[in-house]
Amino acid sequence: MTESKPMAKRRRAVLQAAGLAALAPLAATRAQAQDKLQPAMVMYQDHPKDNQRCDGCLHFQPPNACAIVSGNINPAGWCAVWAAKG
């Protein structure tokens, strides 16, 4: 049985997201050992991705900073190392 194109795209997106989530601890460790990561390295965007927003992330530091990403961070933004608060 072959998979439909929308289902294949969805599966690929889920696998990519899982892969990026697996990199979050590595990025956090690297940020502690060195300077913060550049926004482009983590695909930072100043708008949310689905229901994931920086202000709901474990690494967000109010009012507009991140523990592992450099620069001004929009509380409504998103990046690939997003991790839900506890």
C-alpha cells in the first residue's frame, strides 16, 4: 500500500521536528560552554509556529531574551530548540 502525498509530507515534518527536538540539549550544552547561538542557527522567527511561542519555552527569559539564543527575542517568536516549560 502506498502512502498519500499529504500523509508522507506530514510524516516527514513530524520526523524533522523530532530530530530538531533531539538537538535541543546539545544546543543548550553548547550555549553554556560558549557564546549563545545565532538566531539563524536555530531557525528563529519572530512569529509562533502552531501553538509554540518563545514565552512558553523553557529557555525564554522575560522580557525579550533567551538562555541559548542571542539577540532580542520576541515573546511570540519561535525557534528549533523550543522546549515546553515544565
